[in-house]
Amino acid sequence: MSHMRTITANGIRQEYLDEGAPDAPPVLLIHGLGWDAARLWAGVLPALAEAGFRAYAPNLRGVGGTEATDAAYSTDLYARDLEALLATLGIDRAPVVGFSMGASVAGALVGLSDRVSALTLACGGLHGTEAGRRGVEEMLARAETLGPEAFAAEQAEAIFRPAWAAANPAAVDDFKRWRAEMNQDALFRAFRSGYGVDMRAVVQGAGLPTQVIAADSDAFCELDDMRAMADAIPGARFDVIEACGHMATIERLDAFNAALLSFVGDRKATK
């Protein structure tokens, strides 16, 4: 069973879930934009615990019970929060799994910390573009006009594979409620956090065992782009989850867990 805990690290109160035996080797899970650890990793935490890991899933700055601050959020700031969290928890080395926006945060963590022993980049990239920045600004301007509920509904249409959404209306409604009720200022800051970020060279030169997990129907991270990212990382493993939209840990949990566990299973770091 997962336990929600709080700790002070990098000068803020941070909230995190953990699951697994206290002396089991750790894995760090970094959630994506507009999600919290409990929703995104609900089915991944117990799978890792069953496989003999202790999984840690923090809420990033401004999400859930993790403190929101007034400063602009950035990929680097998120990574510094996580480095401080790992240091405070006494975790010296661990595989790190970054989902969606969490992939670039994981890349930034590689750049500032030697605590990362292996890297999984799931349904997310390592760099932002000027076209992406313009698109985000247009979307956020529209969101201010729409309001939280309509914006959440619009986002739900984009992130889930339509066939899956039609078959799982309760899960989609849960997402829409969560997204509409979350701290919208922190959400907007998160959307802007990746401007100008490029962690490709950092990850390519790190020499870490790396896995890239892609979804074949991901509206945000096209399959060819994900394959190209994997090809550019020396020795990277590339896994594709079929019949799946962006939210692979929700839509195809069993397939996601199988891919992840086959990669991290023989890379158990020691706390």
C-alpha cells in the first residue's frame, strides 16, 4: 500500500508517495504536467513494490500538498527540488522514470546529480521548441477565456486515445475534475517551465542505461520523434506501447509496467 508523506527539501514542503519494503532498492517516479503522483502512478507503484523495489513518487512544486511558490517554475527548479528530496531521504543512487514533462525534468536531474543510475523517458521529450512555446502561450490565453472546467475538458480530449476515453468515461471525468480543481496558477507556471530547455546533449553524454517508452497514438509525442530521440542516445532501448494515447500509465497499465520492469528489474540500485 502506498503511503503519503511530507518532507522539507530545497526550502519547501514536498509531498511524496512511497511503496515497498523500507530496505528495498529505490526507484524515483516523476509525474507529468497537470497530473499528480497518486493518479499517474497508481498502478505503477504496487508493481514496482511487488518486483522488489521501493518506489518514490513525489508531487512536483505546486501540485497536491507540495508547496506552491511565487517564483517562475522551470525544469531546472523541479530537478533541484528532486535532488534535494533524494539527498534528504538518503538515496544515493536510483533508476529515475520521467513521464511526459517529467522526462525533461529527469534529464535535468541527470545534469546536476550523480544519483541517477538508470533513466526511463516515457511519453516525453528532452527539449522545447519556439513553435512549442508559441503554441503553449496561445493555449493558455484560450484557457483564461474558457475557465478551468472547459479547459480541463479540452485537455481530456487531447491526452486520451478517443476509443479508450469512450470506454472509460469515469476515468476521464476524474481527470477533468482534478484538472479543474488544481492550482491553476501553478498549472500555468508548469506549462511554461520547459521554455528554452534542451537536455539532449546531457542525456546523450551521460553514459547511463536508458529506456525510451513511446505510445503509438500519442498526440503530443509522435512515434517517429520518440524513436529519433532513442536512436540519438547511445545504447538506448526503445519500447512501443500499441493502441495507446499519451497517458500510457492509465490506458495500457499492464503493458507499461511490463516494459518498465523488464528494463529496471536487473538494475536494482542500493540505497
